Amino acid sequence: MPHDSLTYRQAGVDIDEAQRALRAIAGGLQSTYNDRVIGGIGGFGALFRASFPEIENPILVSSIDGVGTKTKVAAMVGRYSDLGKDLVNHCANDILCQGARPLFFLDYFGCSRLSGLIFEEVLGGMTESCASMGCALIGGETAEMPGVYVEDEIDIVGAIVGIVDASKKLPRGKMEPGAAIIGLMSDGLHTNGYTLARRALLELGGLSVRDEIPILGNTLGEELLRPHRCYFNGVYPLLQESEAIYAIAHITGGGLYDNLPRVMPSDIRAVIERRSWTVPPIFRLIQESGQVPDQEMFRAFNMGIGLVLFAQREAAPGIVHKLHLAGETAAIIGETQAGAHDVQIV
């Protein structure tokens, strides 16, 4: 049968809304630019001047990641700005593990139907985090794909590029038995374990993101949406001051068990004293609601430790003190020993 002419918007993709949303956040993006950013928004590729006269032997470091099913919690709560912070902070922490500082960031925003207000919220969070560490939010992609993404939900991915002088690249030095393991506290779940958390809390536990939880001091949704903590501003200056830090591990998916060995020599074991820090209440709530075994909790979640530094034993107390002055909560949580390439939590 004959039909009226069909437009892209009628098919489900609104190009005009995407352009309007991009114009709305253009000023925020440009506020993160520095003199190495060349050109403006709208080009087919983002340009960055690769001139680093202050670095003797520059090495570029890159990483790409998402925020997992935390996006589903954001949709339930109706708040998206912290997802942008999550994305940037997660990626910045990853390249910090190589000793790198961020240069620029690119994002991917996917959805079934574009909401300009949600897009602005997410990009606003990204802009704020990028600006806090001198990183240029240099470009991105907005993909509106009905039939691929679930209606009223979004997907975000970010890629970061940073730089480190070869002489300061991590891991460095000879990590031997007796090195101190320093843990920096997390701000909740960060961006990992949300599929298990939602199953335990919302399905098995019968809770709602709107429920006020006394032991948390806020609603469940607010607790689950706490932004992924960025450790760059507290840790990076320490890497420039001395060589007492051997390695850094970002505690993401896989927890302490899987992430510490990524930066440890093959003949070193990490022994973690679990009583050396207080596990935040949200993890106890998840474990009790879902009857999750201890080992599974330490594999799926950070359990309150978002970043780990391996450092010379004699320097560790001073490092912890400087981290406290920088606003971090940190403690010595274990040591390295000779042994298999694994992690023991005792």
C-alpha cells in the first residue's frame, strides 16, 4: 500500500536533537582545552599537538573502558551526571597504574532514543572530571540505535590517552619480599559488580533504589551511584617525588585477587590483612541480601579498597601520611612475600 514519505526521525533517529545537545555542551568541552588541542568540535578527527619538550623519553599510554550495568541503576534513579565522572575517573586510574598523566579523552554515548538532557548530564560529568586533572575532552561519538539498545537506557564508553617519561614508567624497580602494600579507600562499588549487586539487593533482597537504608546514611540508589573515585591528584605527585613506589594496581573487576598479580613479579605473593581496613556497609548489605560467599565478594567487588600501591617498607608510613594530606584515606594493608604469583587474604 502507498504510504507517506518516511524521514529518519520517524524511523527513530533524531539528528536535530543530537546537534542541539552537542551545541548545548560545546562550551563545557572547550573549557577543558589547552594549547595542545588543535581545532574545534565537528571535525572528522580530533587533533592534539604531540610536543613534549619537558619529557626526555615520552611514552603514550592508552586505555578504554565503560561503566557496566551501573547505567541501569542510573536509569532507575533518573540521575546520570555521575556516570560521566565514573567513566573519566576509571580510565584515568587505569593509566595511573603505568605512572601516566592524562592528555585527552574521547567518549562514546549509545542509546535507543536520544534525550538531550541525559546527554548533557553525562557529558557535564565528564567535563568536570577532565578539568579536575588537566585532561582535554577532545571528541566523541553519539549513536542513536533503536532496536539495538533498550528503550530509556544508555551505554557509555571512554578512551583516554596519557603520557609518561620512560624513566618513571610503572612498574619499576625490583619488588622483593617485605614490600609494603598500601590500600586507598574506595567510594563504594565504583563501576564493577553491579550485575551481582542488583541481583542481590533488588531481586533477592527485595529492596528499591528509593529505600532509605540507615546503615548507609542515604537511599540505596544514592549509595550505588556514588562516583568512581579518581586517585590521580593524590597519587601522581608522589610518583614524581621519589622512586619508593614500585607498582600501582587499580582494583576493578576481579577485585584484589585478580588485579594485584597484574603488576607483581612471578615469584611474589601478596598477603592482605583484611582486618586492616573497615569494609563499607554497602558490601555487607550485598553479601547478606544475596548470601554471597566471602571469596566471591572479594572477586566481584573492591570491598572498600579502590587502589593499591606497592612501596618500599621504610617509605610506606611517609607515603600514607602524604596521601592523608592529599585527602585520601589510606593504610598499610599487607606485604609481599616470596611465593606463588597469587593473593592471599587472611
